[in-house]
Amino acid sequence: MSIYKKLCAAAVFSFAAVTSIASAETWRFGLEEIEGSVQAKYAEAFKDLIEEKSNGDITVQLLPYGKWGSSYSELYDAIQGGAIQIGFGSGALGGTVPESQLLSLNFVMPNDQLETVKVLNSPEFIDSEPWQQSFRQRGLVPLAELAEGYQVWTSNKAIETPADMNNLAIRVMDNSLLRSTYNAYGASPITIAYGELYSALQQGQAQGNIQPVFAHEEMGFYEVQKHMIFAGQAQFVATLMGNLDWYDGLTDQQRAMLKDVTNQLVQTGHDIQSTFNDERLDIIKSKSDINIIELNTEQQDAFRKLAEPVRQVFIDDVGERGKQLLDILLGEYAESDS
């Protein structure tokens, strides 16, 4: 081969290499939870599928709790600002996207947890104009919903009736609707950073806690609480959201790939949380003598009656869009039950 041809071949190779490097993307994915959590396992599955379907053109970098800061607002701010492209937002997201508090309402979701997450990820809900605009007006876009299992109460006193919750200093996420809900139950809700919660429970600064089972176990909260109460009041739902400018800058093919992946992960996410919560409850039972309380229908109804007026509080706080979203969700759940 002549020197000229060798130089040309080298130039073509170098251009192809540069083009390949330039076309490679990194999506930073911020999690509200630690490694080994439901969010982390979902994110790992997301990473595998995106990297496989993009033929390696996209790398997903996972950032568990603590890798981006300690305050959830730091994570949401980073996604809004574009420093992190995608991430989860749950109860504390209400301060950034007030309409997202819809997912914190008690006694709205059906008992069937798989049906819950299917409705939340249906086009009728997640692609609805009010849900999309709620996020887009804040520089975000909702991509998927991950239901992580029923929220379970722990406390140093047995809770079977609203009277048992009277003046209980129960920790809630920084969410005005959650505070309204637990005020309605008669409790005294307080907000404490997730990373500081164990010591707050241990020292009595907080007397009760609300988490999915897996979180009670992985963070050791059950070690400093005497009772675990299954009231069936709400599931813990995290919204997978992206930076709006980043999302709008994706190609049509990339957006289609993203939708395909999140649709595929609806069942996967449900399977992950089901397995996690079952296994973690077994661990809690084996490692402690915590008292397990399961409220019957009559006991649940007493809390349900107090929680229903909070729906109007949500509408009053959020406005017409909140009413539209609640109507969509209740309508879809009613249809799924029929």
C-alpha cells in the first residue's frame, strides 16, 4: 500500500473513531435510594436495556442516594438544571411539582398492586395533558411511574385506630399533602432528612415512620421501633422524570427507545418490589421481635373516612389541574376494577 493510501486509511479510521466518540452519550441517573434498593434494581435494569438497545451509543451512569447530595431538593434541582439527565422523584417532589402530590393521597389506589402501576403507566394517565404539563412547566418531563410497595407505619405504640395516632410525632417526607393527611389522622407530622431518620427514631425525636417494607429493613428503622402497622393506605410511588431540554433534544428514535424500555419495565418494577418487600419482611421478622399489626377493613375505613376530605385539600392547593388528574386516576382505577 502506498504512503498516500496509508495516510488516507489512517485519516478515515481517525475520523470514524472521533465520530464514534462524539456520538456516544452518558445519561446520569439520580436515585433517591441507596444501592441495593428497589429504585437501584429498577435503574440497573433500565441501564442494561438502554445500553443494549442503543448498541453502546448510550451509557447510563447510576447515582444512588449520597452520590449527588443528601437533600432530595438537590437531586430535583440537578435534574431541572440538566446536571443530571434523569432521576426519581417521590413524596418530596411536591415542593417542585405540586401536582405530583396526587400520588401521596391515601386510600385512592386499588389493592391490586400490579393494576396500580399499570394504570399509572398507561397513556391515559402518564401521557395526559395535565400530568405532562405539570412537569413540563417546571423544566421536567415524566417518563414512567414506579410503585415500590405499600407504605407501612412503624411506631413505638400500637396503632389500630385514629385515636392511637393522636399527637404522634410521625416522620413524613417534605410534602404538604402528607402533612395534611396525618394531621387529619390526629398525628403531629414532622419532616426529617432520610439519612438522619434512624438516629431521630433512636433518640425519640420522631416516634413513628412511614416507609415501604424494604426501606424499613435496609435502613434498619425497625431496630428502633416496636410496632409495624399494615394499614393499606397508600403505595410508595416514585416518578421517573427527565430534564425537559435533554428530552426534547433526543432523536425520535431515542424517545421511542426510551418509551419501549419504560413500558417493558412496568412488570419488571412490580416484580422487583414484590420480591424485595416479601424478602425484607422475612428478614425483619427473623431479626427482631417487632409486633406486626394488620388493620382489618373496619379499622381501615376509620382512617379512610378521615383521609377522603384531603382530596379537596389537594384540589384547593393545586387548582383545576389537580381535579383533572384526580378524576383521571379515579376513573381509570374504577374502570380497571369493573
